[in-house]
Amino acid sequence: MTAAALAVPRRALAARGRPKNFVLILADDVSPDWYGCYREHVRFPNEARTPHIDRMAREGVMFVTAWATPMCSPTRAMLMTGRYACRTGFYHNALKLAERPNLVRDHLTFAKRLQQAGYATAIAGKWHVTGDAPDSKHGGFDEHCLWSGPKELARLPGRPKHTGAWENDTTPSRYWGPCIIRNGEYLPAKPDDFGPKIHTDFLCDFIRRNRDRPFLAYFPMAAPHGTREGVTTTPLYGKPGEMGRPPDGKEAAARFRALNEYIDVCIGRILEALEAEGLLGDTVVIFTSDNGTAVTAKTRAVERGARVPLIVFGGGVKKRGATRELADLTDVLPTMLELAHVKLPDGYEIDGKSLAPFLAGRTDTHREWIHSYIGTSQMLRDKRWLLEAVNPILGLPRGRFYDCRADRTGKEYRDVTDSKDPAVLAARKRFDEILSHFPPIRKNDPFWKTRPGAKFLKSYTDLAAVKKHLHNHPNYEYGK
């Protein structure tokens, strides 16, 4: 079906009442425990001060248990398409079961569909999506302001060179002296330029310029990823760091806290821009992240790897505060489309479920279970039971099964993998039925005979990598 056939005339949108605007903020590599509003709902709370995020959680809806995937690329695929990896093929940054993976060309993303429906669309921050560029025919975005690298610079007229800082020999800075391309032009970087501030300024300006039409402002942040380089200090923590000087553990923790506090500053500025234009009542603001915190959670086939903050705030969202209802990031696309009065093409299948009825207070329940995956591992949970690390290739074909009861912090999870209790067996049978709709990747998959497949499998089955992937950081090994 062509874009023209899918397009919704603006007069038709207006006839249905003003559709909601959307601001979608995706933090990079951070678990819920870094945000004050989650403090009583996590096992090891941190001390970052996040008053604007806390306000959104208090006055909107904060999901205590929401899942992405434990890694950035498959999460972006999940979020943007409303589909699990069994449909997209995006299982891992280095594992994409497609001959020529191109997410935005092969699937209908929220940006593409809203753009077709007459929305103004902009993206700022970090693209990190395999396939066409965000401003391409299939990308879905009218405007962009993105942290970029040498490959992206080489495609610009004149092939400009980065004038700012570098994180290492191949990666330009995302923070101080950043490498940013804005609407097809390189922004020459000065030492005291700060990437997240530039991205926030861009989106605030986009909101002001599009106050009279529906808009999508997508902010997949580059922060708080990467505290190990000197460039990752923030305006809240100090001046640009010394390049190539890795901080010690205490210094790294302080920088990471500062980055999360600066995320809150950026969100506060966006909320201020919406309020100044009188748009907050017409705008739904969503805050989440792409996976759990690096080192302790990212890439692990456990709940802490997949668990992310998910807060929804703004126009039409009922004040609920913390909720025990489950959600995963496939739910974002159908939620946006319902609130935009836009439908999917006939026969186009997704895995997400719209949150719109729950957010508006028309129902007090959402979904019975949530699903996630990383590499060849799968995870599943409902409000009581949790299944982690189902991986036939790495020796855990049945995974690990937990009784979580009412606890969502991980403090009291009980390993019942080998239990013969009738309630456990009944729950496991139900989980097996759900997972039958998401067949695992097995050792005989033809992908493993390809060059990228063989390369991935070699590193993936390394013993140290297996232990890290299946069990998580020692502090979070349940049942120990």
C-alpha cells in the first residue's frame, strides 16, 4: 500500500477533534532505579535528583514494571514498529535475521504513519537504526538534529570534518564538543557546546514552530550512555573532561548521576516549552529508556536487563501515579495511533496493545503478560510469575522460572524452576503456550552458516559471555 493511499487529509483529522501531539523521550542505557519516582519500587535505589520526571510520574501514570529489550537496536525496532523480533528479525545489535535489514523500509513505524497522517515530525539525539536515514522517503521525519559520525559526515556536501572532541579514535563526542548534523548540515562544534542541550533547544524550537498543527517530537537521547570517557561530564558536574582519561569507579558513578540529572533538566525545558505555548493539555509526553543500565543490566537475559522506566503524562492522561499494570514498548505505536485518530492498514499485524483506554481511565487493566528477548534468549512475565533466560542454544531450553508474588523489586523472587507444586506447573504450562507463538532461534537455523551468523555465534557462546548473558551482575543473581 502506498503512502498516498495511507495519507489522512488534515481536514479529516480536524473533523475528529484535535489529535494529540506527542513527545517521546528515550534515555540510553539506564534502569528505573536512577529516577526518584522509582525509589520504593526497585532493589537498589540511586540518588539522582529528578524533579521533573518525578512530577510526570506523580501527575500521570508510572508503570512499575515495563519492559523493553536488554539492548538498544532491538528495543528501537520494538518501540518504533510495535512488533516483536519474531516479526522484525531484530534480536540483537549484531543479530538481525534478515538478508538486508532495513527497519524503516520494511515496517511501518510510528513516525512514518504519523507523517503520512499530516503530523509534523522531528527527531533529535541518536538514530541508531539499521536501514534508511530518518529524513529519507521511509524514515518518517521532516526534521532532524542527530549525533553523528564520520560515515554520516562523508555523505554531506563538501564532506566536512568534525571540529570538536572525540570519545576515542573512531567515535566523535556526543556530549562536549559534539558531532551533530542538523537538517542535513554539520554544526561546527565549539568546546563548550553540549550535545543534549543542542538537541533540547532544537526540539523546543520545533514545538514552538508547530504549535498550530499536530506534531511528533522524538528524542532518543545519547545520554546517559557512557560514563567512562572524559567527555561525559555535564554542565551540572563541571567543565569538559580530559580526553582519554577514564575515571575511577567513584568518579564514573558521579558522572552517571549527573547525566541522569541533566536528562531531567532537558525534560523540564521541554515541559516548559509546551506550557508556554499552551500545548500541555494537547500533548502526551512519554519517558522511557532502551534497556537497563550498562555493566549491571544491559545485554542480560533477565528482568533487570529488560526493565525500563515508563511514564506517561500530559493531555488526557488520568492521574494514577504508580501502577502495577504491565506494559512493554510494543504498546507505544498503537497508543500513539489511537490518540492521533489514525488506523493501521488493513491486515497489518503488530504485537502491541494500545494504552489509550487505560491512560484515559476507561479501563483499570491493560494486558496480562509482557515479552522480551535478547540474542537467542527469551523472557516472559505476568503479574506474579517471571520466566528468564529461555535459551536452547546456551543450555537453558526451559529458562529459569520465578514466583514474584506481589514483589516487583527483585528482593523476594523465589526460584521455582524445578518445583512440582500444581500452581507452579499450571503457570508454567500457560507460559509455554504463550511462548509457542514466539519460536526460539535454534542451532539448525540456516543463519548460523552465514558469515555474520558464524561470527556472532563464536562470540556469543564464549563461556564468559554466556555467564554474563544468562545470570546478570552478581548482585542481582536471584536465588543466591
